[in-house]
Amino acid sequence: MPKTSGEETKKNILQVAEKLFAEKGFNGTSVNTIAKTAGVNKALIYYYFKDKNDIIVSLFKNIVNELVEYINQKVTSAESVNQDFSMRNKLKEEIKFFLNRKKIISIMLMEALKADNRSDYLFQCAEIFINHEFKMVMEAFKDHKRNKFPETLHYMVYEFFTGIIPMITFVALQDKWCEHFHCDQEKLLEYFIDSFEKSHLSSHLGLN
Amino acid sequence: MPKTSGEETKKNILQVAEKLFAEKGFNGTSVNTIAKTAGVNKALIYYYFKDKNDIIVSLFKNIVNELVEYINQKVTSAESVNQDFSMRNKLKEEIKFFLNRKKIISIMLMEALKADNRSDYLFQCAEIFINHEFKMVMEAFKDHKRNKFPETLHYMVYEFFTGIIPMITFVALQDKWCEHFHCDQEKLLEYFIDSFEKSHLSSHLGLN
Amino acid sequence: MPKTSGEETKKNILQVAEKLFAEKGFNGTSVNTIAKTAGVNKALIYYYFKDKNDIIVSLFKNIVNELVEYINQKVTSAESVNQDFSMRNKLKEEIKFFLNRKKIISIMLMEALKADNRSDYLFQCAEIFINHEFKMVMEAFKDHKRNKFPETLHYMVYEFFTGIIPMITFVALQDKWCEHFHCDQEKLLEYFIDSFEKSHLSSHLGLN
Amino acid sequence: MPKTSGEETKKNILQVAEKLFAEKGFNGTSVNTIAKTAGVNKALIYYYFKDKNDIIVSLFKNIVNELVEYINQKVTSAESVNQDFSMRNKLKEEIKFFLNRKKIISIMLMEALKADNRSDYLFQCAEIFINHEFKMVMEAFKDHKRNKFPETLHYMVYEFFTGIIPMITFVALQDKWCEHFHCDQEKLLEYFIDSFEKSHLSSHLGLN
DNA sequence: AATGAATGAGCCTTCATTCAT
DNA sequence: CATGAATGAAGGCTCATTCAT
């Protein structure tokens, strides 16, 4: 007997799966557990998803879409608001965006680390993010200083390994960090932002 | 004392397990597969290891030991060699050390990302590494500037998220990065070192 | 009375089921597959059929009815047409009849072969067929030679194992035979008819 | 704890599987049922067999081997014994051979009937059998009458559809036939042999 | 030190079937 | 007539682990 609309059931399954995958990893989570935690029949999961992998891929596709949406809305809002909207505020906002999605980010990282893995959603997300940053920066370079701009690949390496990676690792590990080093989240966030500014932002590849 | 053939078998199992865990993750690798790949009888694995978890823990303990050893030898060698031994060279050496252990590093990262996870080998390694860096830096601060030194926690956050994390993520993802972005390893390494220097090293939390 | 769209849907389901059962066997075919292949909702199948078994039973009943109809029309036409209508032509016609129903025949054979099986549609069909043959032959025996006629059971064994079985096995296996032995259907049919005439028909239990 | 040698366990599984496949068909038999009936752990079945299909293939390969062995021994014995060893006796012996293997024969037939099926063990067996018959017959044709011998393909069609098929169908269906038509096995066998002689053997494609 | 055999529990997936709409 | 949603049971298969030898 259908209690809820199909879409809601599916969304529920996805949320539960995201939580469990983040907790125990993809292979550490059984479809049975997902079903029980979500309070649905196991077979129903296979009514909505081709197989277990389809669940994680759905999650990945969702986060890609959300990221694109986020980026697009940032572009349009960026034009209207004050240009002086400080970098620090932008950074805080981004971290907030990622913190709200720390579960899927952890999952994406875990899966990306498997040498076997054929999915490259982490890199896809990174590209989306970096391309946007790239455009922003190019804007600032308009007429002058163009020759000082680094090669694209170099730029991507910089953005990925000293920008995106610290940020997403931060959201993925902050809870465990706090627990291990006995510090509170607020302070950690503050320190992280400070560190990130001093390292990644301050130099920004010698552009500023 | 001559290594018994047993010790070698055990080492072989560990090496195979490390490779497979790095490829498919801990839960994605079965003891059966380890046995077959290592060419040993499945039951023999249980002769050398209490259970499957004991294998990964052994790997983690090994890397902790190797790190300690590496650090200690750096300390002693640091005293003897030229102080001017440039930071860039030190960095290259460290990356080399990590690159040689990229499999276990990937595994450690994967496991650390699981929200459930009770093991904290990643943080243990980080602490060992950071404590050493800390001592080095303090040395340089000896008499003067002491008041300018940041709070320990702040320092650790900086070292961990903008130093260690980019470095180990680099060694863990470099192969996949090159494949995805069609660049060669040499160039990626060069760009990474450059990026790392410009971000993490150049500022070094405003100490220099 | 115009066929309701419902009747057509039912017929469609039956056709699809027949095709699939012949391809993968009854147990190898899921109701889901039938529904998808037929392009109807799964639950609709249960609107028309009590359960999965009801589908195959429907098919069996259909073929029984068709056989009865075929036999009856042969009887009436036999009276009107030339008695000399050669045996070979009769045989060809019968084979054509069976070839047009090779799918359900294959299914019937498969199911009959299961030692467990409680349905005896194969034997039912055989009885219908043999009884008719029996009457035809008896006709020819009318007044004379009656004593020479074999016992009924013996007659049935002969008709079944050397008449019906070769014929229905031929229609069931001809495609695969051609594929395996690289021969074309025309030639196989010709050879089969020849073989059948020489063995089953020529002797016809020593009656002729 | 291993009660028996592995080979015996494997043989036991095969025997049980053969019985169950013959009763309910391959798809109608679950590995679970095989395990329970054989009194072994389900996982043990996968220790000895790659998958469920490997079980049936093993059975098929066994029967092929047994057939080859049977044929070979017939050849050698044929030379030593009286040439007059009547055809009827030879036939009885063959039927006995097939009756002793009626389960696997039923299975082979069932599987061969599936239009989908990619395995052709039935045809393989048939070829082995027919090739042997062929040689025997050719022997008898030695110098004379050679031109009267039919084309090979024609010969195979004859042997397969009017020789092998009636015979194996007989062994596969005799129990059910007796039950359905209320006759005893002895009588059925007698009638069948008689019918087979009169149809297939008597003409033998017009060779005799 | 090493192995073949064995197991219970659990895995992912599909089954036939039902029900509310 | 027809459908989307739901389910309990069972499917094939693999898991980590153990034991006797």
C-alpha cells in the first residue's frame, strides 16, 4: 500500500543511503541495512534503483547538479551585489555549502581513492568548480596582467590540491578531528578559514 | 637471524592485501581474493592474522613505524647536513617518501573518511609528522619572536589541512588525476610542488 | 460481437508468454519479463490470469482446442476430398500444423519431461491425435483383417514414440539442428519427411 | 570438519542435483534445495562448482564421457563376439544403457528444447552415437552396395529423429506414460522395442 | 607452516503476488 | 481496464571464519 508518493520514497532511500555510505562506506553498507533504516521493503529499493551502484551514482549526479546550480546562482548574484563582497565571506559561504553536503563529499572522496574505481565524479565536480573560479579570475585580469596568468593545467593543480582538497577534506573530517584533538567545531572552523586564507587565498598562485 | 620462510609469507600477504585494499577498499576486498592473489591457502592467512581487520591494522602499524623511523633519521641527518638544505628539497624528499607508500596512504584516508570508523591512524600519523615539524620550527624561534608563534591547535590545523592533506591526497590521486586530465606525472609533480610551495610553504602561517 | 481491447491484451500476453516460455522455459521466465515484453503493467497480468501457472495452462488448453478443431475439420474434409489424397501430403500438412505451433509444443515437451510434473497435456494431445488416427485406420479395416489389428496399447506406443514424438521433436528442434549441423531448413524438412515415411509410415505397425 | 573425501562430496552433490533437475528442471531447482537434499552446506556447493550452471555442465560432460566409453567398449567387444549377435539384443542393451541414465537424458532434452539455450550437449551426444553407428554400417557395406548409401546428412536426420529421439524420449517418459495409460513397465518396454524395430530398424533407411 | 574441506551468516538481487487508486 | 507502489520469500552467490589433518 503506497503511503507516500514514489518520489518521496525514492528521496528517503537516497537520504538514508547517503548517511550510511558516509558512515560505513559503500561496500560496508548492505542494501538490507538501507532498507531497514529507511523503513521500506528491500525489494522496493530495486523498484527504484537498477542496482546498489545505481544508488551511489544517483547521489553523485545529484551533487553534480546541485553544484552547477550553486555556481550558476553565484554568477548571477555576483553581478548584482557589491564587488567588494570580501573573499573571506565568499569562502565562508562555500564552506557552508560543502558542510551541508559533507556526507556525499566523504563518499565521493572514498570512492575516488579506490585505485580500481572507474567513476570520476570527484574530478567532475572539481572541474565545474575550478572552471567557474577560472572565469572569475580571468574577469579580474581583463586587459592587463594577462601575460602573468599561469598555464591552465598549473592553475588547475593549484586549485585542486591546495584549494578544493583542503576544503572538502575539512568538511569530511572536521567531526573526527574535533573528537580526536578535543576541540570545538567553532574554533576549528575559524582556524581552518584562517589557514586557508593564509595559504591558498593569500598567494593565489601569485596572481594578486 | 635468518628470516624464516614464514616471515616472508606473512610479508607477502601484507603486500598483496595492501595492493588490493588500495584498489577496491577494505570491504571490497575478500580474504579469499587476498589468498588467491598471494598464492597461499586461505586458512594460512588466519594462521598469521587474527582476522581480516588484523591485516589492515598491521599495515597501519607498519606505516606508523616507518614514519617514526623516517622522522628520527631526518632529525639526526638534519643536524649533520647543511642547514641551508633548501625547503624545496626537503619537500621533494617527503613527497618521495609518501609516494613510495601511496597504497597504504590511500587506504588510511579511505578508512579515516568513514564516519563510523573507530581507528585514527591518519591522525596518529599526522601528529607524529606535525610534532616533528613543530620542533623544527620552534628551534628556529629559539630566543626571539616566540610571542609571535601561533597557538598549537591553530598550528596543527594549518599543518594538517593545508600541508599534510594536500600532500597525501596528491600521492593518492596523482595517477587518476593524470589519467583524467591527460597530463604526465612529471609535469603534475612539478606543478604540485610549485603550488604547495606558493600556498603552504610560502606563508607558513606567517612565521617566516 | 466486437473484441474488446481487453481480449486483445490478454491474447497479447499469451503470445508473449508463449514466446518467452519457449525461449527460456517456464521457470526461466519471470512475470515481470512477460509484462515488460508485452508492454503491459505487471498487475494487469494478474487481472487476466489467476497466477503464473494459469498462463501456461491457458496456453495448453488453447493448443488442445486447436488440435481438436484441426482433427474435426480433417474428418469432415477427409470425407469430401479424394481418398487418394496421399499419405505424404497428409503428413506434410500435419507437420505444417505443428510447425505453426512449435513454441507451445516445445513448452509442452519441456514440462512433460519434468518427473515431478502433474500436468499431462502432452499425453492428452497425443491421445486426441492417436484416437483419430485409430478411427481412420479402423475404417480401412472395416470388414476384413480385423483380427490382424494390434492391441490398442501396442498401437498407442507405436504411434506415440515413433510417430508423434519424432514429429513434435522435429518442429521443436529444427532451428537448432540446422544451426548446429549447418544445413538449411528446406533440406532438413525434406530429409525428415523422407525418414519419417520410411520408418513410421512404411511399416505402420505391419498393418498395410 | 571433512567427513568424506572431497571427490565423494562432489559426486554426492552431482547425484542429488541430477535427481532434482530431472524432477523440477534446472530453473525449478534451487541451489538451496540441492544443498539441503545432499545434506551439505550451500557454500560448499560453490566450493566445488563455479556456479549453478557449472553443476549442470558437469553432468553433461559426464554423460558425454560415459557415452564415449560405452561406444568404445562396444567397438572392441563387437569384434570379439558373434557377428550374429542380433540387432534386437543390441537394441535392448542400448535401451538399458539409456534407462540407467534417464535422469540426465531428461535434463539434456529439457535444456535442448529451450530456444535460447547455447549449449548443444544433446547434439554432441547424438553425433557421437551416430558416428559410431555410421562406422558400423559402413563396415557392412564394405565393397558392394556403396553407391546405395545415403548422403551423410540424410543419414543423420534419419538416425536422430527416428532413432535416437524415440529412444531417449522413451527412457525419459516411460514412467509417466505408464502412470497415465495404466500399463506396466515390462509391457511398455516390450511394445516399444517392437515398435522401434518395426519402424526405425526394419527399414533402416532402405539399406538392408 | 600449510592445506582442503566445511560452515552459518549475510550479500545483492529477483521472484510471484497484492493492493489502493 | 489499467497502473504505480509495495511486500515476503526466495533466488544465486560470497563472506569471514574454523577445523582436522
